[in-house]
Amino acid sequence: MYGAESVIVSLCKWFSAERHRCAVGVFLNRSNSIPELHRICEQQGIESHLIPANGRLDTTAIRGIRELACSTSFDVVHSHGYKADVLVYLALRRTILPYVATCHNWLDDDLKVRVYGYFDRYILSRYSRIAAVSADVERRLQCAGIKRERIELIGNGINVQPFELGEPRNPDKCDRQPDLAVGFVGRLSYEKGPDVFIRAARNVLQQHNRVQFQLAGVGPERSSLEKLVRDLGVEGKIRFLGHVRDMPAQYREFDIMVSSSRREGSPVAVLEGMACGLPVIATSVGDVPKMIDHGHTGILVPPEDPWHLSQAILELLRNPLGRQQLGQSAKMCVKERFSAERMGSDYLEFYRRAVRGDA
């Protein structure tokens, strides 16, 4: 359950509440057990179907998408991610059913991923309409030759309610003063910058020892990050939490949240932390500067800069009132500008234009 999956769940819940029918098709391959997205959809009463997909261009998956789309009389099919984009196109290209896509981001970390991204953008040129989650994604779609009038910029939103059920902890109210907690939430991969977070943590710990740093998430960089922690000599102060199922509860264990990404689109984790009333420090990449008003609803720092990040963390650690004020402003900002209601309304119009065949 990363950002794109959270967006899918939030959209489905909003559409269901507005009495529109929606269903999710989740790919199932041999290497996975039941995908978490399917499990969460079932828990939350969202119609969800498993689509066997054992290869990149599995004909079984193509047939499964076509049968699901046609048998349920849906008006539009919405794909998320390059695999879904390709398979939906192959399944529905000879039907009259409109298909649309959301582009969350392309990582371009290595040659294979860059090739996938190039092929994805080629396929998307055949789509009815495309939603870009950030201005950078929109620009890259246009550079790929997709006409501007077929692209819509729709920023991510979240269902705020689960994050309002409690307040972030207040260590000042405890009898024994515990360590403050600084949290990172995201995939443990290069583009998310967990190594930058760890290097900033080492800098902070040289000046402020009563603080714990925690990383929530899994990913391919975990072993190298654990080695980095050992090499920097901060093993006792940095914890890897792994996969966390109850993220609202986890956010409330943090005093500060950090997003140290090298590249981003419209990060859902930043919105979730803000919705919990956390002071958020984030790198100014992607559409993050549109989400955070520096000094009012959060703190922006340059990417790839552990020193500036550590200075921002230290400033907030030493300023409990400042943390509280930032967190409260952030919570109000998410409710007003980044709610699932706003996102759902935008996508409803997006779907209507696709169904009408607007240019």
C-alpha cells in the first residue's frame, strides 16, 4: 500500500458514498499471496476482483480485464501504473469503452525502468484522457508527444477522517520525558532518499541525543541502509519499522515527520502526516512546494542536502510551540485543499469528459 494504492482506495470510498458504482481489479501473480490492496478493499466494503497476471503481457490478464470491464457494464476504466496501462490498452483497444489513466511518476532509476517508462508514455498516447498528479509529470507527458488537451492535472487527496481520530503524542505531558520521535514514511528506495534521512539523523544526534529516528516502509535499499546506520555508528538511535499496517496510529507516534525524497509527484505520505497534525519537513521536489507553505504549514529544504535537513529538524526539536503551530496549520490545509472530496470531484468531471469524448 503505497501512494497510488491509497489514492485508489480513497477514490473508491468517495465514489461509493456519492452512489456511483466502482470496482477495483488487482493483479495476482505466482510470486505474491493475496495482494494487500485487494485485502483492504474487501475490509472496507469496496468491490474488488483478482486478475491473474503471471507475465508482463499475460494473455490471461488481458482477457480477464476485458471480461470484467464488459460484464459489469462500467462506463469507464481507469488504470494506474505502467503494467495496468499496457494491459488495459491491449484489452480494450477494440472496444468502445473509454479508458483513462493516472500517471503518478516514473522513477527512471536504471535502464530497464527507463525503458518501461518510455513504453508506458507511448501507450498512454492511445488513451482517452490522462491525469497527471504533478506539474512535472504533466510536462513529461507533453514531452512524449501527448496533446495538452488530453492531459489534466489532478493532485492527490486523502480521506482525512482516519487521521483525525487522535492527536499526535505530547511528550511534555509524560511523567518521564521520553525521546522525541522523528519519522520517515515511504519505500526504502533511492528516489525516496532514506539515506539522506539517515545522514541528517547522524548530524542531529551529534547535538541532540534525546531523539529516536524511525523509518516506516520496505524496499530494495534496506540492507544497504542498515549498513549505513552501522557505519555511522547510530544503531541504537535509528529503527527500521518495516511494513506498518496501521499508519494513522504510527503517525501519532511521531513528533516530526520528514520526507527526504530526491524525486516526487504528489506524495500521499506528506498529506497523511499533515492531516494528523504533524509538523512536516520535506524536500522541495515535485509538487511538494504546492502542498506545503514554507514556514506556515511545514518546512521545505533542498533535496540531497543532509545538513540543511538536520538543521530544520533541530530547529523544530527545540521549539515545541513551533511544532504545534505548524501541525495545526497543516491539518487545516489538508482539509481545505487536499481532501478526498476535492480529488473525487475532480475525477468525476475527468470521467465525464472521457465518456463524452471531449477533445
